[in-house]
Amino acid sequence: MNRYFITGGAGFIGSNLADRLLALGHCVTVYDNFSTGQRWFIESSLSQPNFRLVEGDTLDASSLERAIEGHDWVFHLAANADVRFGTDHPSRDLQQNTIATHNVLEAMRKTGIKQIAFSSTGSVYGEPTVFPTPEDCPFPVQTSLYAASKLAGEGLISAYCAGFGFKACIFRFVSILGERYSHGHVFDFLRKLKADPARIEVLGNGKQRKSYLYVQDCISAMLHAMERIDAGVHVFNLGAPEYCTVDQSLSWICERIGLQPRRDYSGGERGWIGDSRFIYLDTTRITQLGWKPQISIRQAVIKTVDYLQANPWLFEAR
Amino acid sequence: MNRYFITGGAGFIGSNLADRLLALGHCVTVYDNFSTGQRWFIESSLSQPNFRLVEGDTLDASSLERAIEGHDWVFHLAANADVRFGTDHPSRDLQQNTIATHNVLEAMRKTGIKQIAFSSTGSVYGEPTVFPTPEDCPFPVQTSLYAASKLAGEGLISAYCAGFGFKACIFRFVSILGERYSHGHVFDFLRKLKADPARIEVLGNGKQRKSYLYVQDCISAMLHAMERIDAGVHVFNLGAPEYCTVDQSLSWICERIGLQPRRDYSGGERGWIGDSRFIYLDTTRITQLGWKPQISIRQAVIKTVDYLQANPWLFEAR
């Protein structure tokens, strides 16, 4: 039995992770400021004896240090995950992703915890020249404040491994889909179709190619890697071994909910400044450890649609 | 005539750069908090009509914003450059390198300045697997808080280029030598030999291989690149097309000052945690633009020794 500390543990991925860890018999502390996390996501865990909730902010260093003490592993998942509107508030990613990660590392160092798993992003590859993109592809140039702030977090974690003997898994995620998803293109498309079932605005030309991963496959991958690594820092791409276009994904969504809206494209190869035209990660490193995803991107999109259709309150919750 | 703003402009590289720009007929504003900068280094510039000194800290966002307004180019050179003792104060690099760079970018954005040159470091390559190491070598893993903080600065600058139309030169320096040098292995060796001319402690096994660059060659390279780039972000390695061992460098120093001390090695392949065994950058990118260094590493070491011998007050100034 391990004692896990999850920043952002009331969020989409964090709360699913907490459920999994509890089911496996571990102790879990969720640390969340509920800025985007949802109390509903951890409601059923609150009554479990192995579960503890601490309401707190990763920018509150002393609260974090008090809460983190006594754990074996830290999952640092709390983040500003809003890539698209980064330029509207140029300090937010620095604060919530880079400085917050520094605070987590300092809280760990001061309390003697040395094992961390970190949710980074395939966006750190910027505009890759190699597809599928491996972890050791050519040194990339950053194209968004979000990715820059996550890369800075990766660098801090790696330096703590070198300087203080930490052990770390850095996971570079594609976009994650599944139960409790409440942010991203499936969410945006469904919200638009609720407002107008006859037409839908598509950002960009619809030909952007993206890989995705189902949240339960993502969690399995993280736990799989963490059980198998030795000291030092280990970087893993996490994604499905496939990709789809925005148009394909929209077709799966429309088919599932029985609509045939007219598609109006905003045009251009990108949906917004910093959007990627093509995200497809080489997951050889994690698959060689014996992990593979259980469901396809199409199945993950459909599960996400079904979840959002069954939980319409999420469209009001933001 | 351009109006240049230099953070850290009273420092080793910054003050030499200010002299060069003034000699070329440009306007120069030096912004420095004199934490490691020296008033002596800018003394002769103070009387020049094209020169302005603003005493201020890059962590003081409002002072920075007031001072930066009205310039064409920003050289962001201010930094905590102490690599070796990073783990003694784990927040310093984040503050003085990453957050300070964010402040510089925000001050620029708010005042409509879009051109920046940044002093990064070859340390961002961590433990490279390719020598000489090109700018697009395999995606590295960070090994020091210093390098992680500089990589974070690079990422921020790149994101401002993508998101706000900035134009940037990011220069990854090897260690710089020459007039006004007051930090690094030549400084440390001379200080030790002043205390005890008969023996010298060498950190590591003396076989660490490092490249260096003469400060005037470094300045020429930066100005050369900045005149030739178009929009967006451009990364350049800056170093000599050669390297030397710590032992060789020590021999040149001892020969110049006429001493033959006994060498006591602290042992190990590294001088300290995070030290690199081998630093040798591929400078094809900048040399293809037409730049090349004027003097060798040996000549640069000798110039540095001569300067420090003529300016013994620097050993008291820290």
C-alpha cells in the first residue's frame, strides 16, 4: 500500500486516478483549489477511510507543505490546462504551471518526499518535424505559453532529480478523453450543437490531425511506468497509436447524437494561435514496458459524448 | 542608430556590450541592480550623452516597464549565473532567471517593444550525446536548476514570438572569458594561487573538457546574428570551434603567472553536482552567417589572467 498525494485530484484525470488508487487499496490525498475541479468528482470517495481531501492552492506554499508531508508519491496534475487563451493572460501559465511546480518540488524536498509523477504535454514538441514524435526528437522551439510553462516544469523536475536525488516520471500527454472530461473539442462541439443543432462552427479547416487517449488507458499507463522505473528522471509520451482529423471526430460525435449539422469552417490550418496542425506521439518507450491502450480514439470519443450527454450539468459548471 | 536596453548592463558581458554599442554610435540604457554588476565597468560611459543608467531590479516589474519604454532592442543579460551552488538556494534561479525573463517580456509587450536578444547557456543540453552539440540535438534532460531556469526563459521568449509577434535571438553561450571577467574557473584558480602559490585544488579530475569564448567575439557574434535574422525566434550556439581540458587551462594560467603549484584533485569526473564533463557546441549555424571568433581559447585565457592580474580589486569585490 502506497500513500499518494494528487494535486488537481478533483479534476478530470486526477479524480479518475484517485478512484483507481482507492480501488487498488492505496491511501489517497487529493489537494485541489476547485478552480476547475468538481466536488461531484470526489463525492463518493469522501466517505472512504483511505481518502483525504485538502482544499488548497499549489501557489500557497505553506498549505502545500503541510498537506504533502507523509506521502510516498506525488502526482502533480494541477495546472492551467487552457492552451487556447494563453495570450489573454500571459502570467497565468507561469504562475499555475511553472511556479506551482516549483512549490510542489520544494514542499517535497522540505518534507523528504522524492517520487513525483508529472502531467506534461505533447505540446512541448512545438511544431515537430518527426511523426510519430519520439521523446528524444530534435530539440523543439516552443509555440505556446502553456507548453513553455510545462517544459519549464519538466526542467525543474529533472534538475531536482539531478540535484536532490528525486525519482520522476514525466508524462507527455496528448488530449485525454473519457468520463468527467469537461474541457476540449468534444465539449465545445456538444455545447455549440446544444445551442444550434443545425450548424456548427469548426475552428480551422477541420483537417488538423490529433491523437487522443482514453483517461483509463492514461491512468493505467502512468501506474505501469511508475512501477517499473529506477532512480532519476524518465520521460514518456502517452497517446494512442493513431490519430484522427477534427472532421472525423466531429462525424463520430454527430453520428452518436443523431445530428447532421452544416459545418462552417473558420479557416486556416490552425484553430487558434498556438494550435497544432498535427499531434501524433511515438509511444514506443511506454509500449516497450508492456502497456497498451484498451480502446481506440473513436471509442474514446463516443464514451466522452455519452458521458457529457448523461451529465449536462457540466455545461453549466464552468 | 538603434536604442538598446541592456538588463545586467553593468556586468561582465553587458558592460562590454554597452561600450561596443556606444562606440558604434547607438543609444544605450543599462538596467542593473548591481548585485554582481560593477559601477567601475560603466564609469567611463556615464559621461556620454547616448548613455543612460537605470538602477533597478528585473523582479521590479513596474520599474522595469518605466525604464524599458522607447527602446528598439532589448538585450536580456541579467541573470543569476552561479551554476555551481544552485542547490543551496533552490528558488534563486527560478526568480532571477525565469520570472525575471517573464517580467522583461511583459514590460516589452506592454510598451510595444518586440525585439529581444537573450543570453542562454549550453548547459541546457544537459548531458549531450552528440559532440559538437548542434542547436537541434536530441531533446535533452536538464541537469541543473540554472539550466532549467534558462531553458524556461527560452521557452517563454519563443512563446512570445509565436503569440505576440516578437522577434528573438536566443544565444546559448559556453563560458565567456576576457576583460571584466569575475566569475568562473580562471577567477577561482587565481584566487586560490594568491592564497597559496605552492599548491592548487582542482575540482574533479582535471579532465573535464570545456569550450570557451572571448567576450569581444561573443559580442560580435550577437550583433552579427541580430542584423541578419527575420521575424520569429532564432537559436544560436556561441562558442569557440575547439575545447580544452581543465588541466590545460590551468597550465596556461600557471605559465602566464610563472608558478608551478602542486595539483590536488578533488576527484571524480565532475567538479560539482550538475557540472558537465564535456561542453563543445556546434557553431555551424552562426558561422554560416559569416561570423568567426578572432582569438583562440588559449589566448582568451591569457587575456583573462592579464586582466585579473591588473585588477586585483575584483578579488575583493565579491
